[in-house]
Amino acid sequence: MDYKNHLEKRMKSRAEYYVTKGVKIFFFIVLAIAFLLLMNYVFMLLWNWLMPELFALPTIDYWKALGLIVLAKIIFGFGFGDSDGPGGKKKINKKRFEEKKCSWRNDFSDWKHYDAFWQEEGEKAYQDYMERKRNENIS
């Protein structure tokens, strides 16, 4: 008999666990839907307050506001923040940028001669250039 009581107790605790978990999941789903509906309503109110006056656009109803939000998500992406997670877009793009960097950005060893070049040749080259420009304007 003891085994039967233990089994019943175990089944009852599992049932309570799954019911509790199911209620929590249902609550969060309802909460998420309510939040999305509220955000859509706020978007509609902001649109109808600002856009007709600023840009002479028509006012919209609730469903058109929802359509605009969906369209914006399709065009601009479905992310809700930076994708910094493992293999996220930011890391991939940073890696590609590192691969495509120009070699001259990393090599500044030749710049140590820049001042000497400008003093020796740059000033004279600039004066020659200005003289050519003056002659073009006269002609």
C-alpha cells in the first residue's frame, strides 16, 4: 500500500507542477498580447497626434496602425535590440570589417617622414600649384 500512496503523491505533484507551469505560460502569453495591443494603441495615438499636423498625413485607425507596425518590422527587421549573442550580426559584421580593412590604415611607419617631406618639397609644390591657378585665371 505504501508504494501506491507514493505513486499517487508523485503523480499529484507532477500534475500540480505542469498545471502551475501551464498557468504561468498562459499568463505570460496573455500579458504579451495585451502589451502588444497597448503598444499598438499608443502608436495610433501618437500618429494621430503628430503626423496630420506635421506632415499633413491622414489619421489612422487601430488596424492601420497595426499594419504600419508590421510593415516597419518587415522592412527594418524583427530584432528587439542588439544581436550581441553568440554568432550575432554585430560580431559577424565586425569580423568582416576586420578582414576588409585597408592595409594603409595599420601601417603608419611611413608617416614619420611626412614633416620632412612637407618642409622640403610640399611648400614648393604648393607654390607651383598656386602659380598655375593664377595663370589659368588670367588666361
